Amino acid sequence: MDTQLELASMDATAVQDNYAPVHSEIEADKLVIRGELPRGLQGVLYRNGPNPRFPLPGLHWFGGDGMIHAIAIDNGQASYRNRWVRTPKWRDEDRAGRALFRTFAGKLPDAPAWAGKDGGVANTHIVQHAGQLLALEEGHLPTGIAPRTLETLGYVDFGLPTGPFTAHPKTDPDTGEMVFFGYNATGMLSTGVRVGAIDAGGALRHVQELQTPYCSMIHDFIVTQNHIVLPVLPLTGSLPRARQGGPAYAWEPGKAAMLGVLARGNPAGEVRWFEGPPCYVFHVMNAWEADGRLHADVMMYDEAPLFPHADGSAGNPARQQAYLTRWTLDLSGAGNSFGVERLDDAAGEFPRIDERRNGLPYRHGWFAAADDDGSGELAGIVHADMVTGARDRYAFPDGGVPSEPVFAARGADEGDGWMLTVVWQPETGRSEMQIFEACDIASGPLAAIELPQRVPFGFHGSWVAG
Ligand SMILES: [Fe+2]
């Protein structure tokens, strides 16, 4: 697609402070550790995020080349390594020595003819499935990454002809099946969505294609034991709008929020749509079913952040904060609306759980909390006890900014383990990995691993034990 689509907003231009990329690929061992690493914490925290190699003016945060950061803990010692994901785009730009693509826009008009059309950046998440480490970004197939060297191994297609493939697949804790979806499945800015499942061994079980009421940026979805829910929310994509010089993706509050419910494992099944007031969700904490109802805990915005309105005007920052919110869909009733209940007054993002409770009733959730100053900058971690309603909070001193909190299991019980986050310290310009007791965040970090290189603000990561 060579159509020139320009984002009308520069709000999300991201090359300053800890949004700025790092330019070195390094490895370092025997890192300085403050405090004491917990016995039993053994494995690697992998993180992924945008790290543009050739930043263009106006580059959207979402458009930077993926870079993997790996922090390994082995017998009380810690080491670090980082590598760009060498996507087809990265290799073409490496050869050209300059940027050849623009976010959501395909190749630049003056890109050389030899350059490919694949602008995938593999910059959003990194997960393990069927023994493979996968860098994910929702527009393209997963990219295989070598666990120790972080070498790029190329696309892993699981039998699919192409992407899109979500950066937020859900793994069933009982069967190991990975449920996935992909939007823009029938072309750029289309209403086609693909939904499917890959078994624990990496075999494609089934895949189906369906149409949504309108084209939406569907970043995450909801999976329970028996159902899949696609949140079609009014951060809309429009090819005609983009061709007229407007934004490819924009906030369009005249459209309703539409939640499409499918039965899992039934590719021929119908989609049932539930409707609610306009809102936006990047991330789902967890979801489950009980008594004919489906509950989903999500980080919900009144208005989508990081994107302009359809006329190109900037959004309202006061409405662009996400709050932990419960959606309830009555699957046994005849109605088509869903319930919305705010669960916490702290704005935040990046909700995570002990993934052994994926799609099941659960007790423990964590998210990164925003600063009270309304800036939206992340400044703390919240542990939410979903059963008692209790909250356990930690605010980072000296302006420290956490990444997504990732749970690392210790014992068999839900929540028995540690919470890991990479914290950027603006005063020193350095990053460190901090380790908390997962259900006692308020006591502060048990240990901190000083990293030899800044880790730019990124998106998601996984702890791989062992
Ligand atoms: Fe995400």
C-alpha cells in the first residue's frame, strides 16, 4: 500500500527523554545488584518496545523498530543484552542507510524500487509459545527470536498465509492453546477480522474470518473458557479519510462501542454484538464467566489517547486517562447492552495478572499507575485484590517511571511470586529492573538490578522462568 497516509497529530511524536531510542546493541554480565535477589527467581525478563533506527519527523511512537531487551537472572547474578528485531523493514533500511517507511503509511515515495513493501516493526510484545520466543506486532506475523542471542529467526507463520496477528494472544492455562485474532484481515483499514487458535504444540487448530460493524484499531481482546469477545471501539480507521489528507486512525465518538461475542472453537458460529457508550481500551486485565454472565476487567478511556479526532483536531487529555473498569455482558439474557463499572480511581495502564488464571475467575491484578498530576506519566504500581477490593500501591521516588509490571511465579497458588518492572530514573538517565514481592508492593523493591544501558519506554514483556 503506497497511499500516503499522514497522521494529523504530532501528539505521540516520541523521540525525547526516555522515548528516545538507544543506538547500541550490547551485552553485559555481573551487573550491580542492590538488595538481595530472591532465591528461586531464575530466568529471563524479555521486553519489547519501539526503538526507531532512522527516526523521521513526526514519527508515531507506535512506528519505531522493535528492540528486545533481555535481563537474565542466573544463580544470583544478572546479565543484560539488547538487539533490534531484524524485520524485512529493518534490513531494507539498513541497506539503504535511511528510513524507507512512515507509520501506517507504507513506503516513502522516494524509497528505492528494490526495497520490499513489508513495513512490519515487531515492536509490541514478546511471548513464548510452543517452545518459540515470538516478537509480536499486530499488523504482521510473529517473528521468531533466539532466546539467548536475541538473533532474529524470521517469521513464524503457524500455518497462516500472512498476518495480521495480535500482539496480545491469550494462552489457555488448562490446554496451552493460544487464541489469537487479527484486524485489518481483509486489507488495510478494512472491517475484516480473523480469529483462530494454535494448539500447545504450535499447530493451527482453526481460523475464521468475520466482519465488524466498522473499522477499529483492535489492540487487545477478551478470552474466557468458552468465549471470545472482540472490542470494536471508536478509534476508527478510514481509507477514504486518509486519502483526503485526514488521519488514518482517529477518535470518532459518534459511533457506539460494539463488543462482538463468539463461541470458542466454533469457526462457523455467529457473532452476537453488545452495544455501549463510546470508550476506548488498549488492554484487558482478565475476563471470566459465571452464572451466564461474562465479566471483563479492562483499562478503559473515555476518549482514545495518542490519536487525533476525525477532523484532525487534538483530543482532550482530561478524558484520555484509563481506569480499571469492569464490563459485564449478560449472555443468558436477550438484551444487547453491557454494564460498565469503574473499579479504581487511580488512572493507569499495562494491566497484568498471574497468567495461570487467564480467562478464569481471579484474585490478583497489577497495573502501572499514572502520576496524580494528570500528565498520564506512569509513576507507581498498583496491586489490586479483586476479591476483597483491597489495594496495595507503591509510588516510585525521585520521578522514577515504571514499565508494565510482569508477574513471575514462585509457588502454585495464584499471586505467589514476584512482580518485575524496569524503572527509568530521570535524575540519572539510567534504567534498572526492580523486583517486588507480588502481593506486597507497598513495602518497596526487594532488589534492583542496575542496567548498563537505558531501556526506552516500551510496551510489553514476559518472564520466562528457568
Ligand atoms: Fe499492548
